[in-house]
Amino acid sequence: MSHIIGQALPNIPWQDKPEGYAMPVWRYTENPIIPRDAIPSSNSIFNSAVVPFQDGFAGVFRCDSKAVSMDIFPGFSRDGIHWEIEPQPIVFEGEDPEITKREYRYDPRVCYMDGKYYITWCNGYHGPTIGIGYTTDFKTFHQLENAFLPYNRNGVLFPRKIHGQYAMLSRPSDTGHTPFGDIFYSVSPDLTYWGKHRYVMGTVNGDASAWQSKKIGPGPIPIETDEGWLLIYHGVINTCNGFVYRMGCALLDMDEPWKVKERSAYYILGPQELYELTGDVPNVTFPCAALTDAATGRIAIYYGCADTVTGLAFTTVDELLSYMKEHPLL
């Protein structure tokens, strides 16, 4: 058996795998857990991130307004399933108004490290780049410098320093709905200056794993295991009816995370249910957060559904590592 390295989370949201179910990731039976109109202004709530907080959970949620402007909002939950989202977006404090001035914000991730909850998101600054901020209480938020020049998306921090450096995965992009994308690794001594960029992995041309043939991007914060960093990511294929977003998984080297040890040729979850197939952007399952319980190996994945609502799915570290071994991308 494989093991998650980290803290026990006895109150992790959970449902057992349905009997006879073949896939390694299964949906919460009461999905979607957050409707599109959970706050008065919202047109849609999706692609959001959650973490354990105090005796429950907190999160940062992408809520596109009825004007279809994109911003991020704090929220709280006792059980990780029923959420109360604040009706006003996050306002960041910072030293430089050049950086804190809002253009747009979307697709956040939240990473707990060194006593702070670090938030990364796609930040508008003359094009999409990666914003970084932090909070200790989900009430006051501080914004740091943008990590990279435009254009970049899907900035995902590792939950601890690697060789004394902060580490981040990202997907360089362009100004629009990027028709390409590979995953890269970068490090920083101080969360301001980023460098030593390394290629991690890219799309798969041909039919060996065509569900990830157009672009890929990192999803939740990488999960530390005794075999390496477990990465859940999204992959996209361009079909005659447009893009389709699915989830995959890979195992990265513990000490050199730009080196891929294993990767699944098969996707682990794809659009199938009506709330994933139909919405503002059809055919999307987009993972942004994962809760883990080191004591049991359980993983709860929060994902955006059709760019409209938020879903919850479950798996275990053994399920994902076994699935990669059974269906390897050679």
C-alpha cells in the first residue's frame, strides 16, 4: 500500500466507492455541491479551492457575476459539502497599487504552508498571469508580486519548500482560450523572484492518450506520498464539437519534481453527468482542490463542472497509483 505524507483529516468529506464501479474516481451522489446562484450576484461558481481551516473548512471560490465579470470570494463550511460563500469578493492589501489593482481574477488554488494560506490565481495584468497572495484568517488578504510575466495560468504551489526553495507548477499560455499548453516547474527563494524553469510534461499527440492531446494544466496542490508527488491535472482534446476537459494523474519525483515517474494513459474522470455536460462551457471537469487524509489515504477532489457549478468526487492514493500502473502512458 502507498501512503500520503501529511496530516490526518478525520472529518474529510467521504462516500465509499459504489459496488462494481470500475473507474478510480467516483462522484458525490448529491452533486453539484455548490449551485451557480449560491450568492446573489453569481452567474456561476466553479473552479474553486478549499482547505481544512479551524474545525471545518475554508475556501476561495471563482464566482462569475451576472455581468460575467470574474472574481474570487471567500467561503466557509463545517463539513466540506455545505458552503456559505461571502457575497463580496476578496479585497487584497498590498504595497504596490500597480499590482493590487484588479483587472480580473479566476481559477484560484489554496496552499497551506508555514502558517499561512497562500492563494494563487489567474490574475489580469496586461494579460493573464499568476497572482499570489496569502491570508491567515480568510478575512484579511495580502497580495504579493505576480509570479510571472503574462501569459500564464494554473499556478499551483507545492505544500512545502523543495531544497530550500518555494516551488510552483504552471502552464504558460496566451491571451485567449489557449489552444496549447504544457506544464512547467519553477522555484523561488522568496515568492517574488522565480526562475530555474524546468519542463515537466506536455500534451500527447496521436491516439495513445488523445484525451490530453490539445493542452494540459496542473490541478490541485500536489499530494506528497511515499512514492513521490501525486499530481492530479486536467487534459483537453479538441473535438468537432469543441474542447472537452478531463482529469488525469501523474507521479513526480520527490526531489526533482520536473521528472515524471509515472503517468496514466487513461483519464480518471471525464464529463458524463448532466451538470458536467451542460452549462456555460459544456463538457468540462476541471479539478482545483484536493483534501487528503493521511490516516486512510482518502482524497476528496473539488472540481468545476461545465464552467457553471462545483462538484465533489472521491478516490484514494492506492486507487490512483494502481490505475497509473495498470494503464501507463509509455
